[in-house]
Amino acid sequence: MSHPHPELGPPPKLPEGGLRVTPLGGLGEIGRNMTVLEYGGRLLIVDCGVLFPEEEQPGIDLILPDFSSIRDRLDDIEGIVLTHGHEDHIGGVPYLLREKPDIPLIGSKLTLALLEAKLQEHRIRPYTLQVKEGHRERIGPFDCEFVSVNHSIPDALAVAVRTPAGMVVHTGDFKMDQLPLDGRLTDLRAFARLGEEGIDLLLSDSTNAEVPGFVAPEREISGVLRQVFARAEKRIIVASFASHVHRIQQIVDAAHEHGRRIAFVGRSMVRNMGIARDLGYLRVPAGLVVDVKTLDDLPDHEVVLVCTGSQGEPMAALSRMANRDHQIRIVEGDTVILASSLIPGNENAVYRVINGLTRWGANVVHKGNAKVHVSGHASAGELLYFYNICQPRNLMPVHGEWRHLRANAELGAMTGVPAERIVIAEDGVAVDLVDGKAKIAGKVQAGYVYVDGLSVGDVTESSLKDRRILGDEGFISVLLVVDTSTGKIVSGPSIHSRGSGIEDSDFATVIPKINEVLARSAQDGVVEAHQLQQLVRRTVGKWVSDTYRRRPMIMPVVMEV
Amino acid sequence: MSHPHPELGPPPKLPEGGLRVTPLGGLGEIGRNMTVLEYGGRLLIVDCGVLFPEEEQPGIDLILPDFSSIRDRLDDIEGIVLTHGHEDHIGGVPYLLREKPDIPLIGSKLTLALLEAKLQEHRIRPYTLQVKEGHRERIGPFDCEFVSVNHSIPDALAVAVRTPAGMVVHTGDFKMDQLPLDGRLTDLRAFARLGEEGIDLLLSDSTNAEVPGFVAPEREISGVLRQVFARAEKRIIVASFASHVHRIQQIVDAAHEHGRRIAFVGRSMVRNMGIARDLGYLRVPAGLVVDVKTLDDLPDHEVVLVCTGSQGEPMAALSRMANRDHQIRIVEGDTVILASSLIPGNENAVYRVINGLTRWGANVVHKGNAKVHVSGHASAGELLYFYNICQPRNLMPVHGEWRHLRANAELGAMTGVPAERIVIAEDGVAVDLVDGKAKIAGKVQAGYVYVDGLSVGDVTESSLKDRRILGDEGFISVLLVVDTSTGKIVSGPSIHSRGSGIEDSDFATVIPKINEVLARSAQDGVVEAHQLQQLVRRTVGKWVSDTYRRRPMIMPVVMEV
């Protein structure tokens, strides 16, 4: 298996007749999926998603792929294929379209509907091409065939891209539920046919490659939901993802069977379920869905609320219910179901919500104590089937952290893909398919681009480093007004601190030290503000470290009069 | 089941002949376990541990129980019973002994040895009473019997405390491994005898009450370790907890079988394994353990390194290896085993380490892909056995978040403890055992006490709130020197920012606004520094919000000349 060398340089010009695949996101992380295909000077993009920040990126709203490697080639882009409607696949599109609004968007009906609703909020009206499984479309030099795949959102597609350099298949996100709720299977017959023709390079979802065995069918959840509904004596509140139409369908069905009405709560849930209903992806018996405002007129045992917040998001309805900060007041006997995954990193937030709800007397059903969630990504057992059917000539795991990519590569090797034909790449690594062999060619810029408030890219790693120090230790500001002609203090030092845990009055003991140091430096003729600031920083820093064993940020400012 | 009312007042004086149980930590959280028993005006403390901070407590080193409810009664304390040597049970002792160094410490041989090593670092020489299972000791009015329990550290004890008010049994942390590595079982025959006599109040470990079934025996891990050792061709690096003597014993045994030597890495690992060896808890064949410095002389396939860092702690050896920031450089083919739990909240840090190690070519074996860890706490199946054997007259779940306490209470109810005899308490809630019935009596202060650097309690919730704002948004400081006689600006505004993502040069657009506002206020005769600061804060805050949609902390300082 080939790995990128840590000090890989920029890739050379793509050889004539070759195809280049450059992931700009999704390799080395779960999220911001984006892959650029290049052939004959033209580009095709597959997905353009966002990554949600972790603790290491404090205060950040979203993380985008870095578009800088394609910024001067926007006119070469033939289109963006969107494999499905999840945020980590479509969430970056508004930001790319800001740079060129007329790039065509290609996707299935539901995917485009969800994306268009999002673009409307950004006041962008896109050019779109709606496709479905079985369709074949020529997009510039890229001959694209779309194949149905099963995932945790309806209408997901894989795409097979034929060029004279060979055929590249990108799975998007997928699993292989053999009893899907909507009957729409991952089309293994189509993949078998593509395999017979010859898949030169397979880009395949790695998210669950470490997980042994097979994902249980989505429909198994309905039995668990039925049991919970049968036992519930008061209200039922379900939290799930606003895009998980099949999960919500099962809640709708359970509510209908048990004589309950449903109200959707929260902007994204209401919007997406409206779209899914209008387009026929969510089937709701007449009169079953009611407005949340009318719930007070119903007895508790006839109520189901469906909301977001299953990841413990502090502003979502569920967190606010847990904190008694929402019009819906949890009482003894309410049942709350978290019908969703628990995304790593959200554990503390989610457990805080579960504890809060439990404290008010709710019976909380979640992944940890009942089978109310199945994953949307193929596990190791499914991937083995998939590789044996596709028999790709080259394999490049996508969508995963390093541990997932490597586990996926090993599955490919077990099914007989030759080790030298397996490429573990990472964000920015250009992989060239030349003469039927995939090889790492170099690396382009692919760092994190941060969205914070209105701006994109203003907040840099250095700001985040400052935030981490400030967040851990707080700061101390030391202000002095100095007469530059003499170096003598005219006013100050005035010392203020936030977050350091040191009271302003405690600084009385360091002020004489500062005065002493500056008096000495004035004698020595040091009068330059920058030098004085350094002296102050050192003096205060040493005092804090000796006295408190802490390291707050120290901000000395010497003003001159 | 009784729950504490959110607005519970302080408890009344304990009725004559009654026993009061007040948890000061460990109920509502996993950690800082501490319970105060009171009878006849005298106090007995069971455990005094620390809690490790989460994301919500940035920059904090440790969280202690709040001692304020016992601070003016230190002379009433007969002793502190330590159930076992984990940090969340003994880590707070040095801080309590700082307030009164001669409180006797009661515990088993290993527990006291680990605690004394810790106290030595704090330069405290304690008074101790070493006990073991089967011992019965009168400690003031408290007649204590010690019972062996099995846990993830050797030599753990439960304690049965007899007073004229009745018998209280505190399990400490325990599970019921029926094939323990050292043959030392949770002594169900002793618990049966206590149950026959009559357990008036049982305080029982809730950590795993939500987990169905039974914990697998610790010794099952050895089979998995053997397989990993058999396959490993180069070095093996094992990360585990520095106190998990039985886990390390199995690694020692596997290394011995496979002709490898072991080096312990890291201060706590070296210290604790030294203690465990000296006291006979860890059995090591002569010559097997070598100094880490001599490893270079051995071929890779004869090396095992045992270190800490299994929770992704950034300064621990394992994280530094993952970042190539450690003398041990991970290379293709090294095997790394994380033989430990993954404590909720540490997922991102641990996966970051696994990804880093994988990227350098290591084969990483962890809980997620192999059975290299079993829990130290009884699961639901074990707790049912335990309650059926003890048949307590009153039950009070301890050691857990709300969700765990409630799940444990439900297990008790299933085995026949009457619902009105089950008390779900939380930190600070005083539970009185009077006339054989346990009842919530009131609530004492039991908030978090933060250790940050050298100080205890200086850093308050308000400092943490500032840190969270600073960490998410950064700050902007605005400095002005004003002539107080006229209200006119003599120097400034000088604006500096860190962490806001706004460049200092971008403030050029807000400076005229500040000047304008202050010129107007000078005309109106507003010259007081505090009022001017408010004006500056409002002006800059509105500008930042309008321009960037962000909310950094704004620190205006007006100095007067």
C-alpha cells in the first residue's frame, strides 16, 4: 500500500491522457467531503461538504475545504456531483458558488431539493441537473453513470465516471441494507456490471471499515420503537437528525399505530420533513401531523414531538428541555427517545442532556440502552462483499480518519486488490491514474478554512491558538503611560485580568516589581515602547508563574505621551 | 423512589439516635467520590477523591469535593476510610489533610501505599490504620467491618458500618468477576451474612447500572493479548492505567511467554509498579523488567514498552509518540495496544492519538477493534445478584451521573426493595436513617472546587465563564488616556485583539466612531472613567457584531492624566 510522504511537494502537470483525483476534504477526517477529478484540463467535483468543529476549534461555526488549489481554475469546472443531501456533502456548496455562481449542480431529486432550500438562505439560485439511478450524462469529458446506493438519507447515488483514462467509481456514503425501508437497494447488479467492464479506480466509503460484521436493517428499529410506544403512558419526544427521513418515517408509523399525533419542532426539522413529504419520500396519513401550538389541546398519551438536538447541541430544543429552558416542560413519566448515533466528541454534551432529562423524571431511551439507531455506513462484512463484486483494479479509501482509511485498505487487500494498487491518500494528495495504475503525484494546499460569523477564512490557526490559551488560562493586561523623553511612568501600571482566576486587587504585589524594573530601565536609557512591553511581560509572567503556577496570556501595552 | 427537590434547604439538626449520610461527591458525576457519615456528633468519611475536568472546565487541573460543610467540624472527624487506591477515591485526601493533617486514614495495604506515595509529594506524613477483609475496627462510634470486593485495582474493600441507628454498607467501586486473576472474590458470603443480620442502608456503585448483562472476566484479555503478541513482529507498546496492576500483570506474563523484556515508561507507571512489586501484588520474573535506556540494545521483537496516555492525554508518552515528539519513534510494523477503557469525553483525543500512530505505520489494537479491556464496575446482571443477596432495607445508589443512579435504583426496585425505601440523592443531599427508614433531610453546599496551578478555590465559575467566552471569541482591548478635567482624549484609542480573528489594522474603521462618541460625551460633560468605558464597550461591541457577527470580550480601559 502506498502512503503519502509527509513532505510531499506539489504535483507535476498531469500527464497527457491521465486522470487526476484530488480529495480536498474527507480523507483524514469524517466530514467536509470533496473530491476533484481532472481530465484533459477540465474538472469535475464530487461533493462539497462541511466539517463540524471540535473542541480544538473553539468558537468556529463550520470548517470548509480549502478551495485555493482550484480558485484560479473555476472556469474549468464542468459541474459538482452531489451524492446525497447530508451537510458533510452539500454544506460547502454555497461557499463555492459565492466564488462562481453558475457552476452546475448535479444530483438526485431529494438531494437537489435540500440543497436548493439551503442555497435560498444564501440567496443563490443555482443551475441544476436532476439525475437518478440508471441515468448516464456526459458532463464535459466526464461520462457519468449514476447508481443507487442505500444510506441514512433517501435518494443517495454513487457515480461511475468514464474517461479515456479509465473508469473511476465514487461510492459516496453507502451501506448495504438488504431490506431497505423504501425497497431501494444499493444496486449490486449495477456494480457487478461496472466491475465486469473494469473499475480502474474505486473510491470507497471507509467510515465503518473498523466495525466488524454487518449493519442491522433500519426496519429492525421499528420493533423497538413499537415496544417503547406501547409502554409510554405520557408524551413521547423523539430527537433525531433532520435529514433521516426513514427514521422519521418509522416514528410516523409508530405514532399512527398507537393513536398519537406528531408535531415537528425546530426550523430544519420542519423544513426538511416538508420537502420530504412534498416529494413523496415521507408518507404521512392525513391529519397525523399537527402544529406544535395545538398540542396543549391533546391528552399526553396522544402526543409525539419530533425535534433535533440528539447530539446535545446546546441551543437545540432537547438541550433546552433538559435545562427547563423550553416551553415544553419535561415531567415525570415523559418518554424521550434519542433515535440517532452519538458522534464521537459529543458524548459529554449528550450525557449532560440525558442526565438533565432523567433528573426531571423522563424515561430516556437511547443507543446505549436500546436498539434505536443503526449506522448509515457499510461495516467490514459489507465492504468485503462490495469489493468481491467490484474487483477494482485500484482502490483508494475515502471518507474517514487515518484509522478508518487503513482498515478499509486492509479489507481491499484481503479480497485480492494487490497491495501496490491500494493508495491511502489524505486531503490534498493528488492521485494520478495513468496507464491503469493509480499513484500519488504530489500534494496541494488543503488545510482547514474556518467560517466564524460572517467571515470565511479570517480566523486562522494562530487565532485559534490564542483562543486555546485564553480559554485555558485567561489573560492579564498591563497598561502604562510613559513619557518617552525620560522613560518615566506618567500613569499606571493599571492591571486587569479576566479568566486567570487572579483578583485585580492581588496585582498589588507585582506593581512595585514593574515600577522597579522600569525605573532601572529608564536609568539605562531604555525608552522604546516595544522594549518596555517586553520587560513588563517578563516581569509579570515570572510573578504569575512563581505565585500561582499558571500561564495566562500577558498583554502589556505602553502608551506614549 | 424519592428524589431531592431542586430547592431543598439546609438539613435540620440530626435527630437523636439517627445516622446521617451526606455525599459530597460522586452523585451526579463519575468522580470525586466522598461520603460523610454522622452519628452522635461524630463524623466518618468514606473516600475523598478528585474529578478530572471536562471541556466545560477549561484550564482546570482537578476538581475537589467542597469541604465547606465539614470545615468547622474537622475535630469531629474520626477518620477517612479509603475503599481503594484510585484517584477518584484518594486524590482529594492531600487537600483535606492540608486543613487538618492528623485525621487518621484507614485502608488496605496497597491503598495506603499508593496514598502515602502521593502524600509524600505533598510533604504530608499521615496517621494510618491498615486493615484488610474480615477485620472489624471501632472508629469512634462507628463499628467498621471490611469486606473484600473485586475491582480494577487490587485490594479494594467495601465497608459495613454499624451504629446504634443501624448498619450502613458502602460498596466502594466493585464488580463480581467470578474468576479473578488474584483469586480474591467480591465476598458474597460476607454480604449474605450482613444481609441476614440486616443491612439498613446500602450505598451501591452505579457506574455500570445501565449496561445489561455481566462484565467478562479480566483473564479473558490474556487470550487476546497472546494473539496480538504472537502476530507482532516488531516492538509492542502498551498503554494502560498506572494503577491497573492486573492488566499489567497479564502484559508481564505475555511478554515473558513470548521472550520479550518490559520497560515501564512515565513517572506514575514506574512508581506504582514499583510499589505493586514491592508489596507482592505484581509478580515479575527476575530480569524481565529493564530500564528504558537499555532498550536500544535489544532487537525490536524482544521489546515491550508499558506507558500511560491511554486517554489521549496530550503530555503523556503515547500522544507524544503519535506526534513524533518522543524519543521512541513509531515505525511501520510497531504494534500499539490501548489496554484500557475510553472514558467518555476523551474520544476525540484518543482517536487523534490512534490516527497519529496509524499514520506512522503502527498497528493499533484498542477496545474498538479487540477485546483488550473489561470494565471494573458491576453491570446490571451482577447488581441484581448483589441486591438479591444483600436484600437491603433501604437503597441509595452512589457513584454515577443521574442516568446511572436512576438505572441502579430501578434494578433495586426489581429485586424487591420497596420504592419508598429507595433514595436517589445527589451531591450535598443529606439522607437521614431514623427508625430504620432513609429520608432526604436537606442539602448542604457541594459545588465544584477547582484546583488550578498552586491554588485551590481561587478559580470560580465566573472565571470559567470568562475563559469560555475568551476561548470561543477572543478579546478586544481598547485603551484611552483621557484628561479628566476636559473629558478629551490625550492618547489612543489604542486597540489590540487576540483570538477574535480581527487584524489590528482592521480597527481603523471603528476608531473614528469611538472618537465621535467620546467627543459628544465630552461636550455633554461626561468625564467619569467608568462611564466612558461603557460608551467604548457599547460602540465597539455593536461594530463587531454588525461587521463580523461575532461577540468577543471587550475590555475598555480609560486611564486618566
